[in-house]
Amino acid sequence: NEAPGSEVLVVGFTDSVGSFDSNMNLSKDRARQVMEEILRAGGEDLADLSIDAEGFGELSPAACNVDNPGRRINRRVEIWIRTTAA
């Protein structure tokens, strides 16, 4: 069970291929898709949870964008969780 007041942010990222604007949109869409799947799977168990989606495009790469292995790592979604201290 989640702690009351928990906030979840689903964050999407892309590699650096393509325009900045299209990468921002792609990353937001990627995060929204994951958020929708989480909500669908969790159902009523997640009713008290604050969950949102955001995209950061090609900002904050986790790997180098010069080759396919690095770009593959950068095309990702992260789940950030913040809880309030009881």
C-alpha cells in the first residue's frame, strides 16, 4: 500500500535524434502511456495516490547519444516517488 500523500511522477525521456519539440512530445506521450497502464493495472488500489506524467525529451541523458546502445538507454521512462514523512 502507498503512504497517504504519496506523489508519483512518471517521467519520459528520448534520445537526441529528431527535433527538440518532437522529442518533448514523444517523451510526454511515452510517460502518459506508462501512467495509464499503471492506473489501469492498479484500479481502486491507487485511488488515494497522486500520479502525473511529464516528459523531458532529450534533456538529462543517462548515456551518450553518439551510438545505438547509448540512445537505447536514453529512450526510457522513470518512476519518481515522493512521500511525506509521517
